[in-house]
Amino acid sequence: RMENPALLPERTPSPIHNELFVLRRHGINFTAKNGNNNKFEGKGYLYLSTLRIVFVNERRGAFQGFDLPLATMTRESFNQPIFGANNMTGVSPALEGSSCQGDIKWCLSFKEGGVGTFLPVFFRLLAEMRSLMAQPPAQSLAQQPQRLPVPQSAAMSIVQAAYIDPNDPTRLYVSQSQ
């Protein structure tokens, strides 16, 4: 299910097995629209993990958040409009069990600060995921490719090598609590 992913009591995403969250970013406006005209909008936090981007809406209500699996993401593009906030757009197919149908067109707008830390980490994790997806799948993983995470060692080396942009409010997670 993509819409309203499981959240912990402190309103952070509930990790999936072997998932590692590598960063959090505030000041995000999120919009998504799918084939059956469901529209999702919110303002809140973006979490990036070894499996997905999770948007968490800061307002409590019917729309709590949204999952964007790295494994199924396509047509992602970083945009710098003359007027308005920098944003990233893309398309993700609806996952089984979701109320969404068809392709979901989404937009993450960065309303507060720069993106010099976020973008390189995101695009390196996405490249790692695509490299994993290009390998022949193990039989047990063929059913749910979006559940195969980028190895934690690769994710940590990406985070540890990240350039820290003083204008980017991204918060990196440099170790995993046990």
C-alpha cells in the first residue's frame, strides 16, 4: 500500500525488514495524482531509505503519508523553475493493495533551503537500487522487487561521503540504532 504507510507513534515511518533510513528533510510539499483521479496533497517531511522515499504529512487527518519505492520509480527529474520552489517529479506504478490505479505522477517541492546534500545522496541510492534490480532476481524476491533494499554498507558509504551543503536542511543519519 502506497498511501498512508505505517507510522511509528512519533510519526516517523515504520521500517520494513532490513530497511535503513539515511536522511530526513523538512519543508516538503507533496502532491500526487493517479489514473483514477485520486489526489494526495500535504506539507511535511521526506524520509529517504534504502528502499523508498516516504512522505509524512505534518497535519493529522485522512492523508498521513505516501510511499515511493525506489525500485519502481521512473522519469524522476529535478526541476529548478524560475518562479517557485525547486522540485523533483516522477512517476511510480501503483503497488498491489493500493487504492491507486495506474501510474502515479508525483511532485516533491523543496520549500525550505537548498538541495546540495539531498540530491547526490538520493541519486546515488537510486543508482544502487537500479544496479540491484538489473541483477537476476532470486526466486523468493521475484514477487516483490520493491522490498529488496540497497545494502546497508553501500548506503552508509554514500552518507559518509556526502557533501554537506550549509543551505540544505537535510538531516543525515550516520549510524543505525540497534
